[in-house]
Amino acid sequence: MSDPIQKEVLVLLDEVLNLGGRALAFAADTPLLGEVPELDSMAVIAVIQEIEERFGIEVPDDEVDGNSFATVGTVVDFVTRLSARRGG
């Protein structure tokens, strides 16, 4: 896995959801919301807060929807998009 954002997202998901290393084996197309029982609505909030802290970005409420957390890849795209905005 060469994408540093994806690697950091996997570590973040593993820690926030207490997956004991399971998330580190996830691929970009691994389904999350609705498939990983630990990722419930409260966990999504914790993940968003951790994304803000680790990546130094602000996640606007109107940017958050279920599609952003559908797969590992959609979370990575979400973080990448918001990180790009921070720079410009």
C-alpha cells in the first residue's frame, strides 16, 4: 500500500473502532458502513473527530454523509478532498 493517506486512515479506523489490527488488512474496496459492526453512528462521529485532529482539517457538517464512509476508498477520498481544500 503506497498511499500514505490510506495507511493513516486504516490505522485511524483500527484505533478508533478498537479492531485489534483487523483494519490494517482492509483494501480500498473494503465495505465499511453497514458491514463493520463497530462503525455505528456514534463511531462515525469519533472517526470524524479523529480525522480532523490527525489530518489538521475541518470537516463541515454538510460534507458528511453515509457515502463518505461506504468503503475504505471513499473515506480516503473524503480525507484527500478536504486536505486539498485546506491548502487552497
